[in-house]
Amino acid sequence: MKFIFIITLVTASAFISVHAQVKPDMTAGDLTAAQSNAKKLYERITGTKLPADSPLISQMANLIQQGNSLGAAKLATQDPNFYNITVKLMALPLSTREESLKSPLTDFVAGFIGVTRDDRDARELLTGNFYYRGSGANVRSDIVADILNSNNHYDDLERTRADLSTNLVRVEGQVLSTSATTTVANPDPAGVLTSRGFMGAHALMGTNRRLVEYTFREFMCVPLNMWADTGASDLRIGRDIDRFPSGDHTKFLTSCKGCHTVQDGFRGAFAKWDFSGTGGLKNSAVHTRGDGGGFTIAADTRGVVNKMNKNNTVFPSGYVMIDSSFVNNAIRPANAALFGWRGNALSGTGVKDFGTVVSNSSRFSQCMAKRVFETVCRKILDETKSRDALIKWGTEFEASGYKLKSLFESMSVKPECLN
Amino acid sequence: MKKYIKLMLLIIPLGGVVVMGFNNCARYGELENASTGSSSLASTSGGPSGGDSIDSQSLGIPFALLSAEQTLASMMKVTNLTTASAATLTEYTARYGSLAAGNDLNMANGPLMLGSTSLAGEVCNSLVAQESAAAAAARNFFGSINFAAGIASVDNASYALAIRGMARSFWGRNENASELAMLTAFKQEMSDALAAANRTAAASTRSLVVGTCAAMLSSLDALTY
């Protein structure tokens, strides 16, 4: 009982400190070294400045002096700006093709914030069947009109400056709209990969290759040129890829093939997905086949969207996609060492399987550690010099149960971060 | 021939304007890449942040610029304001494009400083409205200022106290002697520039405090972390 009382008191005092009005002490001197470190730690975790006379500084400085830097970091993550600013700004560039901080709030970003706040396993970001939504007096919240078919809901949350640290609510079960008033369960939910934000950015037109490229860019921290492999199998490369660019087969073998072996191998995972027309995000398992306008999806009788097999005369002997199976061609030694695949990572069917392969890899954990390091430490991690540290941090992240909040806290007090 | 010379006279300076001017409209990373001749193809360049270059972070400089969203959140936080006024949000929306799109210090440029100052002006307006409505003893920053009297009533000691409060909150440290001297000189210049009758008008004190607050809240110390 006494324990519960103390916990309540500590939590309440921290809450009060975070939200308290700060009255400057006109007679105080400059901050001590410990106080300066506490202030820096707070500002890095919340992404906002803190007045010199905030009582939080003393609390955090005391913890740091007692050798409990992690405790100090935990105080800072209680601030709403940790979610409203830091986590949000980390997620925003991952959500769009432009990779800019100045991107709108979307279901992708809300999902990222929610998973962090609710201390969920971060692998859910690529495999879970959920989404996050908010509420408010001036927030349009119709599931079809404002969440599935437009970004109105999230635009309004941003416009009204809703406190995302408390406003967002987790909803189990992703849905897709099949008309202006009806929804059905998402047949292949995969966390933020099947969010309107991510699909809208990468499944819009094109050939769904971008979905693979950007999943690896954002969640593996690996640009396509880094994992290209000209030695891998080209069996999955589509018919739209010229094997004789400018009449030169060597150019294909030494250049084009490298990216397409790995990218086209995974591309099948998105064979049934498209983003078009009024309905936006569509899956051929639940949407009526048509020209892609309105709520129809442009797919063949097998359910493979037309764009996956388009431009089929460029190289007619190329791979014809017939289902949503995929193969992992990034398994030769260099890529195997880079990604650290685990479990059944050789092949799969659909986006959820794809997300499972990606999120179970050791590279996913290392990438999250790298992103958090660069977000809170305000410096670029040199992977060549810090390879061992990155592997260690990835392992620590996994040991924590893939908790992003804990990752922010532990990363912010690493000597590599503070020095 | 004359026509040709006239044409060249027009084209050469115009070329200079195109090359040297309007750079603030370009994405910083792309502009930098263009000047160094490296690839600016975002999807294959490999940088984790694409076009938003983060050179100051690569260099390990222990300071970072606040991005647009961080700027507003920080300004609200250090001034103890819990809700942004409609005017503040309007100004934020209008200035959003000139505020930083990342944390790289080299994004600090003229338009950013002007935008920050304008935004700080609105935040300070709210702060002064809140503080001047409260009793002097209940104020956080301007307990030493008499908002009912004119600028002539603001002596250097009471002005210095207001500066100290803002410095500790906005900058996280005490102001130094040269900063104090500079701001005190600003007060004097502002007072000198007013007609005698205006120096006793209450509005002049409010203008002085809002101006000082905006200058301090939009200085680099308040915009970096």
C-alpha cells in the first residue's frame, strides 16, 4: 500500500513538473555542469527548449549525479513533447516519398507515435492489425470519408494542435472502404505498411517497386544501391525491365539487374494492392475489379493488379506475376551479413509476411537504434566506425522487447550520444 | 549588332539574378548537391534524410537548429503559454515555409530569422497580454514592469530584471554584460525616437516589452538546442 502511495506521489510530482509554470529565479547563477547536462538531455528527448529554472532540471540533475541517467531520461519522456515533437518528427520523414520533416500527420505517423507511447513491440509497425485515431470538437472523424478516403481526420488533429500523447486511441483491426459508406476488414494487414499514408506515398501509380524500396530505406536504413546484388537470381525480374538497355545486355547485367533482383523478388508481396480513385487504398481480395476508378481495382482474374505486369512487351520472357508470393533474393553472403535474416525469411505471401521477414531481421533492430540515435543525439552515426556499437544497440533493443520508448531513453544516455 | 549587344546586356545580368537569387525557394540539400555536382536523386542517394541535409550533425557540432514545429513548441514552452492564440497560429502558418525543414544549422538564413522574429512577436504579444493582466507579484517575467505607465517609467534596473527572466527561460542562462548593454541601448533608442507625449503612453511600455521579448525569443540561442 505504502509502495503504491509512493509511486503515485512520484508520478504525480513528475507530471506536475512537466506541466508546471516556470517562474524565473532572477537571483540564480548559471547552471552547474550537472544541471546543464540534465537540460541538454531533456531538450534532446523532447526536442524543445527548457527554462533554466524548471524544477525538472534539478530532479534530473540529482538522478544523473546518483548515477541514474536512465531515470533522468525516463522523466523527460513523460513530457508530451516527447511524442508530439520527437517521435512525430522521427516518423514524418519515414512516411513520404520526399522524406521531409514538413510532411502532414497521417495514419502512418499516428501509428508510429501510438506504438511508442503504448510500449508495444515495434515489429507490430510492420505486422500488426491496428491503426490509431484521435478525437476532438473540430476533428472530422468519419471512418470512410475522413480516415480511409482522405487525410481529413489527421489534418484536423494537426490543425487543432491535438495533444497526440493523450488523444490517440488504438483501434484493433484495419479496414478498407468499399463504398462511400461501407468498410470491410483488411485481408492482409501489416501495420503502417498497409496504412493509407504509406500506400498513398508509394503504391500510387508506378509498379509497386517503390513499396519495397522504401520499406528497406525507412525500416532497414538501407538505400537500394546498398543492397543491390547483380549475382542474385533474375528469375523474378518483370517483363517491363529491358534486358538490352540501349542494345547493351552487359549494362543490364552489371547495373539494372543489381537492384531488380532484390527489389522484384520482394515485389510480389504487394501484388494485390493499389492506390487509386476515390477509394484510395484497395486490395483485389475485397474490391470489385474494374478500371481502378471509384472503389474498383484494376486487377486481373487472379487478383494481381494490372500495373504489376504492365509494359509486358519490353522483355516478354520476363517474370509474369500470378499471385502475391515473394522470394528473398537478398540472401547471398554480403546481404545475409547486412540484414541478419531470421526465421523463415526465404519466401512468403503478402505484405504481412513481408513485414514479418523485415521486422525479424537484426538489421531492423539496428536501423531503429540508428534512427533513434540520430534523432536524440543530433549527430549522424558513422556505421563504418560504429558497426559494433550498432549491433550491440540492436541486440539491446530486442532484449527490451522491441520497445521504442525504452530505446529512446537508453540511447539518449549512451556515452557516444552525450560526448 | 546593336540589337545583339542590347540583348547580351539584358541576358547577362538576368542570368546572374537567376543563378544568385531566389535560392531560398530551392531545397537546401539539392542546392548543395547541385553546387558540388553530386547526385540529388533522393530515392538512390542513400542519405537517411533525403534532401534535408544535416551537415552540422555529420560534423558532430553539439548544437542543432529547431525545425518549424519545434520552434513553435519551444516558444510556447519557455513562455509558459499553454494554448497558441489564433494570431500565433495564423503567423505560424504564414511563416511555416521559411522556418527550418530540419535540424541542420546551415538552414539558418535571413528568411528563417525574419520568420522566427514574426512568430516570436505573436507569441510575445500573448505573453505580454497574459502577464499585464495579472498582478505584478503574480507575473513570471515582467513583475518589475508597470504596464500602466509609459516607457519613461521603465528604468534600467526594472528593465534588466525583465531581461534576466527572459534570458533564463528563453536561453537557459543569464544574459552577459554585452547583451544587457545592447538591449538597454535599444530601450534608450526606442524611447528617444518617441515624441515626449508618447513616452508616457502605456502603449509605449507594451511595445518595448514585446519588442525585447521578440528579439530574445528569436535569437539563435533560443532557436538552437
